[in-house]
Amino acid sequence: MKLTTKESSTYSRSSDAHEDAKTETNEQKKMMVTARAQATFNSKSLTEIILGSKEAVAIQDDAFARLEKILGTSDTSRLPRCYSNMNHEEAFLEGLRAGKVTMEDSFKYRHDVFLYSTHLWALGNASPFGIHTFLFMPSLKQQSSPEQYKFWVPLAESGKILGAYCQTELGHGTHVGGIETTATFEMQTDEFIINTPTLSSTKFWPGALGFTCSHAIVMARLIVRGKDLGIHAFMVQVRSLVDYKPMKGIELGDIGMKMAYNGTDNGFAVFHKVRIPRTNMLSRYANLDQDGNYARVPLREKMLYGGMLNGRFIMIRHAAFQLAQALTIATRYSVVREQGHSPFTGEKTEMPIIQFKTQHYRLLVLISKAYANLFTWKALETSYKDMVERQAKGDHSTLPHNHILMCGLKAWSTETASNGAEDARKMCGGHGYLFISGLPEIVSSVTAMATFEGENWVMWQQVSLYLMKGLAAKDLPTAMSYMVDHRLCSNPLPCAARGSEFLSFNVLQSLFEHRAAQLTFEASELLTSSRTTLSKSAAWNKNMMTLIAAARAHVEKHVLCTFIDQVSSLPTSPIRDVLSKLVSLYGLTTLTSPTSADSISFFVHNHISPIQLSEIREQVDHLLEELLPDAIALTDAWNFTDASLCSAIGMRDGNAYERVMEWVRQLDINVNAEKAGGVFREGFENYIEPVLRAKL
Amino acid sequence: MKLTTKESSTYSRSSDAHEDAKTETNEQKKMMVTARAQATFNSKSLTEIILGSKEAVAIQDDAFARLEKILGTSDTSRLPRCYSNMNHEEAFLEGLRAGKVTMEDSFKYRHDVFLYSTHLWALGNASPFGIHTFLFMPSLKQQSSPEQYKFWVPLAESGKILGAYCQTELGHGTHVGGIETTATFEMQTDEFIINTPTLSSTKFWPGALGFTCSHAIVMARLIVRGKDLGIHAFMVQVRSLVDYKPMKGIELGDIGMKMAYNGTDNGFAVFHKVRIPRTNMLSRYANLDQDGNYARVPLREKMLYGGMLNGRFIMIRHAAFQLAQALTIATRYSVVREQGHSPFTGEKTEMPIIQFKTQHYRLLVLISKAYANLFTWKALETSYKDMVERQAKGDHSTLPHNHILMCGLKAWSTETASNGAEDARKMCGGHGYLFISGLPEIVSSVTAMATFEGENWVMWQQVSLYLMKGLAAKDLPTAMSYMVDHRLCSNPLPCAARGSEFLSFNVLQSLFEHRAAQLTFEASELLTSSRTTLSKSAAWNKNMMTLIAAARAHVEKHVLCTFIDQVSSLPTSPIRDVLSKLVSLYGLTTLTSPTSADSISFFVHNHISPIQLSEIREQVDHLLEELLPDAIALTDAWNFTDASLCSAIGMRDGNAYERVMEWVRQLDINVNAEKAGGVFREGFENYIEPVLRAKL
């Protein structure tokens, strides 16, 4: 008998779990053993698909084992340091400690495990050394001339210098064109003068800029003979390599605590006319000679742009992993947490809360989205690597398509992960609100991704722009060719599917294509009609919400189709069966979810009738029933270690309550109070006692 | 000329702002003066409506002035303490410091200003002394017998004892019935033995329980002669009033850092067979005599339930204020933050970002929701006070209706505020992610409200249950009588409104009623049909998502209708005109918003046609245009002081960038580093230097 939402109110044991569940006395651990045993597939085999190969799994497992040993996090009965009594400076110290170990392991064993697979030690924005590996080195490699490459890259690769990437300013975020920092060429000294001309041009936000980096790639306006030649990259040494004091004329500092990433010193920099040699302009694509002659390679922007996609490419995968982390914790806790009573009958049920429909629905739908994100990224990897190879040979033809994919998927994946992680946290009730659940840090990290590397609402508009340009072109771009079959007409053919036909991938694909096409045509018509009275940008501004709806629909269609392709290409197996159900669940709940964005658009024009809608809901129900026994295996498969989840309620063994109390008793505030006889002495003497003794 | 999204790309000045904007040299302050001057109404008059009267405004202003003077927060050029280098224990100390001042002011001047109007110093969950005033004292007053009242209440009111309210347990949250803590009567000693029988029954989460309270109202199962008589309230002294050490047999402690409210010591308690006198059972509604005879007043549950609604009642208002705080910050920053270029034309625009449609749309729609919440609460206040008076006279007839309103509005308002505050934060880009923006703390506080005092998904189901019972009753309850006109039929009359008729309150009301009725009937039919094969609770579980959709629609209908009533009853004035537009905006964007929950339900059955949908969008567009000049006044009107917003980017004068740098330079980490020559010494020596000098 399977874990079910139907009549049975308690877990029953499948035969292979019988032994463990029988000998285990801890109630929560018992429930976990039982739940895990119900899987219809081997979660370790799915891990190999997720990470790419058996070897990749081994590399990851080894790397985490080494890291956790050095950091001392493998004994999960001990309260993790990040939850003890840390202030701003101590959080940064802890970030440096973990970052150093992580970077050294990555360099020594030459792997990129820590780029994606954890939120705590990710060599990206979460680590002061992450910026060096994730942003500084790739930019350096991409933008250096051969001589510069030879000089700087070995220094960076051996950690002789530590870098930051310095683009955003106090008054200028996503929009590179707004940068005000100047790099003025002075011919007589053959130098650039890097300057912060206004308050709003203070460099602000770059990771590792506060105290960690010795060098920074500074994006600034190149000014030659009073002429603004646009934004270029300059290598600026910001600290002395001897004593690490800021170089003359440079003010550096930290910008304060953030919602997450407090292990990293996001910083600010003010440049007071700082001089650097002319040769410090990174000059692979543009060069200035000592006489002030400027030359750039053709298609410089395209090359730069191609390189900049790397950050988004990594983020899209990272979003899937972060969402999966939150879901792993929430699913495990939902399996061991019993909830009292039926709201309808009031009767005592003591069911694990995963069996309540709201929890069941929310968890499984989010699990389907995490997989949709992962498989979409896998296809993107192929397409992106192909583009990089082509660009190296001077072929930029696939850049626009990849650029748009990255924009759209960056927005979709980070929004999905951010909302999903927060919902996973809420599904854990009050305990999800405690730092020791691990969830606040995940939620706060992932929500940042919606803002940086291209704010999502700006990303959506890039996709809208592509769609509008595509419609205006003589031939539709390949990625839009599906729209031909769905031209707007006043009386379109309604969808003919019924009942379980809605599980068919063809039907799903056609529904998503239809809707994306309709919205795109509609947006285009609105734009055209607004243009009769408004300027180009005012017309755009007026119809922005519809344009974004079209972009979103196009991206959701892409995600669905790619998910279908990827899963369909797997060999027949129980894993493929389960993943196919996840495809259907993702598709159908995007159509009908009470929280999905703009699902109206599937239904206007009566393309789907009310009867079909209820049939769709019936199918969703069946899928949820079928997938429930696999919930634990589907989250186990992501292969997170207990130490990297860092969650008292989300560990593999399910032993949530004991671990919560174990950790809580180790908190400094409790340990210190115990030494003082159980009293928080300073608070009592200064604030509580005066209240008790006062005459109020 | 007004602030507009149309052709003009910069602010123009209205005549009365001319003076200020002319003499001001700071660019951001100038923009703020200009934006503020464009209001079509006097924001101070709206403040009086929001707070209830001119007197209420004066009381609030005075209270905040006293508080901020004592706390030293009135000089806004100084970095607020909460953003400096605080660890867990220091955050709690700061909470005690602020809490003491706040409670003393409330007691001395007898006002409830700090219950709602701030998130930082709210005398509720945000303050260790807040639990005493917000939960402990009301419970005490409600549940004490006259003798107990005379003994305990004066002690509590004069701060001679400090209380906590101890209900939730490690394994039991919202569901009171699950409580495991026991209070066993021992006749020979005339005592109760309070005991924690299992790990999962550890009291967990109560505010002030860690170190602040001396006494706790402990909810426990009354056991008499081996018989379980259900949950009752017991007064337990948990600390010595002499040295504040925990009483014998009681283990107390803090549960660790949370996403917010770290000024409060949410705690845990383990009771090892702790003895209290029999007379410590709070016995207004149930009594146990020394022979173990138990008696309860009739309708005990109803009385208790009525009293428990107070928490939700306060939260619903608090949600409106917290959302308004986030929006005040986001609106002000959006007015002074310029953004570079049009994504369509690439041309440089330097428009304040509030003029970009996405920002404009999101801000104004959320502003309409904050007002909808506020006015709905005002109506609730009348209905709630009436119920309390009736209950005192033994008339419980309005309890069910008020209970359901509280459930539904608690879920709606906290969900709206939580999602809205997070979106407001995202609208501030990267800076919204910094603690000094004030937004993370607001977002993290408000999101907690979705979980505590009744988890929202549970609250929705209470409403669903009411709706299903209502349909089954002989006569529809008054609150559901609107459904009569919208009985399900296979071919319902489509909505007849066109164009600007969608602004009509009657049309809006009818659309919301139609949808709520349809969903309710649909849910009821599904439930009936499931009952042919399933048990009551399994049928409920199966159809839970549809049941919740119905509940949500019913509550959204209630909010719309109440908002309409309240605004319509205001005297004719520019303020009423603006608020009326907000009503329409709230209504229409709930219908069509790309992010609103289940807006499909307005469109199934082709009740609204695609052409009407685009007409609705046109109307939304007009409303947004008309409301834009009032955006600042609509947020100013909530009357938040700069110190209570605690935001470097959201102060009244608009001087965002200067204040960010001013505060950032005062961070401990920067001040300390400066003393060390600009180096973060400990990090450099332990982690950075070893990397630089190592051979990697």
C-alpha cells in the first residue's frame, strides 16, 4: 500500500523498509524510513542524471566531504557556527574562513562543484573569494589582450592577487549605460585618471570590494581628448599587496548587512583622481595607443555581451539547486510533522502534513518546477557552449537567440525559485521562520537573484523586445516559428482535448504555444495602435504589462517544450515515468494554478471550456496521487549533504525535533545565561529589574 | 502640468512647489519637493481619516516624539543602532531597551499608538514587553475569576510581574487541540502538577519566555482523576522575582535568531513536574474545587473564542500599516531614483522610475490594497466592538460571522501585505536588499504574520467551511445572501458593462459577487460528488484547492464591498475622489492582475469577453495616469516618522543617496577598519594574507 491522500490516515510500510522502520524507535526517523521506502525508482540513479554522470556525483561527494571535514560541519549534532552569536564582522570572518577552504579546494582539485550545489559555500556572491573566481577571472580572461592575459591571469589563478568586479554605482544598477565613473586619458604621463565625479557614481555593491580584493576591474567611461568613448574595463590595484592598505586616493568600505550573503564584503569605492598606466585598460577588443588613437575590433559589443552571459548561465542552474534545497527541507519536514485534525470534521487524524492537499499540492508543483528549471538549463548548456565556440570563430549568429533565452530564463528561474523557496519556508510553519531551519538564508539568498545580474522586469522586457522585432521581421525567427499556426483570429478553434488527453505532451505544447502566440500578437497590435498617438517609448511604456505577459508566456512555453524534449530523450525507465508525470504536472498547474501569473490567458476566447478546466483539475489530482510516494526520492536525488542544508528540520534522517532542541540548547545566549544561573544578566539588570521595581 | 507617464520625460513643477524646488540644490530633494507638490488633496486631512480623528493624530505625533527623543533616533543623520554591529544577544538587549521605553510611555499616557503604527517598536511580537501588553494582559483579564482578576491584574498593570502567553509546543503549532502539556490535579496537596511529558510538548515559540517574563499563562490539558478535561489556562510563576532565576524544575531558554523580531526572546520551556496551587487555574469559565469537582460555564468555548479574536483583529490593522510602510519607502525612492534608458528605443530618458509602467502599476495597485485593508478593518472594528458588547450580555449570535471575517481577513491582509511588502522591496532594486533600506526588516516581520495566530491556509479553510455550512443551511446567512442572485446555471448572462462602466461600483460589486458565488456553488457540487465514494474528510482533502478558491473569492468580495461602503460614506471632497479611484483600481486589478490569485474565475463561462478584458485594461491605465500625481501624498498620509521607517532611502525629504553614504561610513566594520589603516585586520591576517602568500 502506498502513501496516499485517500482514506488511510497513516503511513503504511512497504516491505523493503520494514526492517528499518521496525527497529527504529524515534517516531520521526521511523516515518522518514517508511516514506523513503515508498519510492518507485532509485534516487541515486536520478542523481546521476541531475549532476550529469556517475563521475560528477563522485567528484561532488568527495569535494563536500573534504570541505565539511575542514570546516568541522560534518558532526551535525553541533550547532553550526552561522547560527551562533555572530555580528556583522564575525559573519564576514566566517565567510572568509569558508571561502578560503572552498576556493583552495576548487583550485587544487580543479572542479566547479561549489559554483552551484550549495548556497552556503557557493563560490559566487556568497563568498568573498567567490567574486574572484566567478566574475573577476572570467572577465579578465575574456577582456585581456594576449599580453595582459599572460601577465594577469597567472597572478589571479594562483591567488597572488584577489579580484573584484566593479560595475554598479550608488545611483546606477542594472543599466550599464548610466555609469558615471570616468577614466580620462592623460597623454603626457601615458596614464588614465580614474575618478568618481559625483556622489551617485560611487562604486557600490561589488562583492569583495570592501576589504577582500587587492585589484578591481573597474568599468568606467573612457574619455580621450574630452571625448566620451563609452564604457571600458580598467584594471585598478586598490590595495597595497604588502600591508593591504587602500592605495592613495581610494576610499573603500563595506556597505553593511544584507538579507543574506553576509559572509561577503559587498563594498563601495570612491576614486579621487587615481592614476593607472595606460596599459591597464583591458584591451582585447579596444585599444588606445600612447598618442591617444582609439581602435576597436569590429563587433566588440557582441563579444563583450557573449562573455557577460556567463553569469546568467550559472545563475539559472543555481536557481534550480536553491529551490531544490528549500524543497528538500520542506518535504522532509512535511513527512515527519504530524498535524492534528481535519478542519472539516474536527476529528483527530495525526496525518503527516504532506498528506493535506494544500501541502501536497504546493510541494509537488514546486518540485516539478525545480526539475523543469534543471532540464531547461541542461538544454541551455548545449546551446550556450555551441555559441561560445561559434563566437570564437567569429560567428555571432546565435548570440541574439542565446541572449534572449538567458534573459527570459534568468527572470523565470529566479522568480520561480524565489517565490517557491519562500512558499517552502511557509510550509514549514513557525519553525521555517527560525534561522536554524536553514530556510531563511536560502530564501534571502535566492530572492537576491531576482534583482542582480539584470533586474527581472528589465529581463522580461528584453524578451518582449525580441518578440516584437521578430514579428516585424520578414521571416519569423526559428524560436518563434511556432506562432505561425496560431495567428490571431476572432473565432479561433477551441482546444479539442478531453480528460486524460490533457496529459499528452502534444496537447500541452499546443496550449502553451497558442497562448504565447495570442499574447504576442495582441501586444503587437496594441503597440501599433498606440503608435498612432504616442512616441515609440511612450507607446512601449503604455503597453508594458501586456508586453511582459507575452514574454512570460513565450518563456513558459520554452520551458515546457524543453522539459518535454529532455525527458522524452531519456531511456525508458521508472525514472522517466516519474519525470513525465512531473512534466504534465508542471504544464497543467501552470494553466490552472491559483498562484500562477496570468493563467487567464489560457482561457480567454473560450479556448478551454469550464468543463475542460475541471477535467484538467481532475488530471492534476491523479498526478498528485501518483507522485506522492516519490516525494522524498525526488528531493533526495538532488544529493544535498546535511551540513550544506544546515537545517535542523530538514536532515536526511528526519529527526527534526530532537535536533532542534539539541541546537537551541547550544546557542550562546542560553549557554551564557546558564553560567549566570539561568538569567540573561545584562538585560535583567538594565531593563527588566528597573521595570519590576518601578512604580508605573 | 502634472506628473505623467505620457510624453514628458521629466517632472514639471506645480506652482506651489515652485519656491522650494527652486532653492533646493540637492537633486533628489528637489525631485521630492516637486513630486509632493502635485497632490490633488491635502495629505494631512487624509491622515485624520486613517487614524480616526485630529486628536488621534496628535496623540500619535506626541507619543512618537517622546519615544524618539528617549531612544535618540530623532537625529536621522546618525546610523540607527539596529544597523550597527549587533549579534543575537545585543539585538535582544536593544529590544529590551526600546521595549521598556515603549511600554512605559503606553502605560503612562494610556494610549495604544505602539500597537499598530510601527514595526520597530510595536508592542506586540516585536518587543519582549509587547507580549505582556498584547497577549498576557488581555488573556489574564478575560480568563480570570473576579478574585483572580483582583489579585493578578494590578500586578500586571503596574509591571510588578511580566508575562508570557505559553501555548504552542515544539510539535504543535496552530492547532490548540494537539497540546500535550499536562496539568494534573493532586487532591492531597491541592496542587496542579505542570509537566512536559514528551520532547514534542516542549513549550516552544512564546515571546518573552526565554528571559523576560516572570510569569506565564500556560495552556495545558487538565487531568483530574486520570480523566482529560481538555485545554485550560494556568498561571505559572517561571522565575524568582528576587534574582530572576528559573523556578525549580523549569528549564527556560531562547530559540535563536529569527527572520525578524530579534529584539524579542522567543523561548522554550520544559516543565519537570512543577507544582502550582489549585487556585492558579484561571477560572472565569471553568473551575475545579478542592475535591476535584469540575464545573464550567455554559458556552465556555464561545467566550474563550471571542476573546482570542483580539489578536487577529489587531493583526489585520497592523498588516495595513506594515504594507504602507514598505510602500512609503518604495514610493519615495521611486520618485528620486532616475533610470537610464528606454528598453525599446535605447534612448536616454533619465525618468524617475515611478514613471516606468511596471513600477507605476505595481506601486499604485499595492497602495490601493493598503487602503482596501485599512477601510475593511475600520468596518471590522465596528462589528467586532458590537460583538464584544453582545457577548458580555450573553448574546453570542454574531460570533460565527465575526470569527469568519477575522479568519478570512487575517489570511487576506497578511498575505497581501507580505507579498506586497516583498514586491515593494524588489522595486527598490539592490538597495532594497540592504538592511539600511529598512525594507528587509519590514518584509521579514510581515511575512511572519502569514504563519502565526492561525496559519493562512488553515484560515482559508475555516472560511470554506463556513461557506459550505451556509449553503447547506435552510436559509443562507446574511453574509452569503448575495449568492442568491448568482445561482449556477449552464448558460449565465454575460456581464453587460462596457468601457468606463467598469469603473462603476455596482458593476464591480456584481462581478465579485458573481465570481464568489460561482466558486462556492462549484466547490459545494464537487464536495457532494466526492462524497459518493469518499469519507467526509477525504472528500474535503480532495477538493481543498477549490474550496480555498471559493473562500478567497468570498473574502475579496467582502473587501471590495466594504471598501466601497466606507469610501462612499465620506463627504464629497478631493480625498473621496482619489479614494474612489483606488477602489476601482483595487477592483479592476484584482480581476486582471498578472499576479493576482485565481483571476481565471472571473472569466470562465465567458462571463467577461476578451473585448471587455481589454476595455478593463484601458480603464486601469486611465486610473493609473490619474493617480500618479497623488502617489507621494497617498503614502505621506500614513504619517510615518523618519525614525520609525528607519530607512536610508525612504525618508520624507527624498535625500536617499547622501544618507546611504552617511550611514554606511558609520558602520562599525568601516570605523574599525579605518582605525587600522583601512584594513579589516583579523580577516586579512587569518584568511586573506595566507591565500596571497600561499602557493596554490
